Amino acid sequence: MLARKRHLRLETERLTLRLPRHADFRPWIALRDVSREFLTPWEPTWAADHLTRKSFTGRVYWAQRALAQGSAVPLFIFHRQDETLLGAITLDNIRRGPAQSATLGYWIGQPHARQGYMREAIEAVVHYAFRGQDLSRVEAACLPENVASRGVLEKAGFKYEGVAQSYLQINGRWRNHVLYAHLRHDRRGRTDVG
């Protein structure tokens, strides 16, 4: 079972989603570095060693452990045609029992933004969450002013549920987030607010 999990691979029309590997370090560091200004307003403050090999190695080992333990599904997003690293997506905080839910987090490199890649990745991961992980609910949160993130969630079938006060530290400050959820058997009508 563990060997099979290590080789988890989701394929879409344009994308391959898989666990990070040590060999991904150079493409990852290049994409994160070129996208720094694009990502900084939406992410927790980067640690001083964020772009180091040691930090990346820890990320790879964490991804393997998290998948093996069933607590997260951390995947890198690659273009199928040329294997270019586009970003990452993680099904995290997987909760079993009565909850059967998880939280979705993601980022896309600036050169690849607004090309529909993240929507395609989100739809693949949500499908896997419901079919492969037997989850009932996938949650996501983003800053209220992050119009692109809100739009991609809504286009991927997530519905607005409310606001969480001081939800995460983003760029060094506690920030409110808008909450979205995608339910396996969703009978709700449109719930976004205008």
C-alpha cells in the first residue's frame, strides 16, 4: 500500500499531479523565485531558508510521510506535454470519522497564472478526494481581495460559506479569509455573495 501511495499520480487533459521528488528542487526554486512578488501577498511569510535545498528536502520527506499517514495529499502540478513545473496543490488536514473532510491549498507560478491550469488541478484533486479518499467535504479559504483565487474556486464548484476572522498569518499579519466548500453530494443552490 505504501509503495502504491508513493507513486500516486493524477492525470488530466493537460496536467500531471504527483508527489514532489528531490529532483524537482531546481525547477521548484526557479519557479518560486520568479514568482516571489506574485505569491507574497497571498502566502505566509517565507522562512529565511525557504529556497534552500535543505528546506526543500524536508518538504519532500514531509510529503511522503503525510501521504503514508493519510493526513495529506501534497502534489506538484506539471504540464503533461513538456513536464514544466506549474505550481502545487495539497489536500491537507484530512479528517476521518464523522467529518470525512479536508482542506485544499494551492499556488501557481506567475508565468502560468490565468491559463486554467489551477482549475483543472483543483477539479482533479476534488474528484480524487471524493472517489479515491471517500471524503464528503473539501474546504478552501482565501483572502477576500484575492479575486483570482475566489474565481477559480467558484468555477471549480466550491460555494461561499462565510468569513473566518484572523484565520491565517499571511505576509506577516493575521488576516480574515473567505471560506468555501465543495460537498460530495451538494444540494445547495448558489451561495456566493455579491
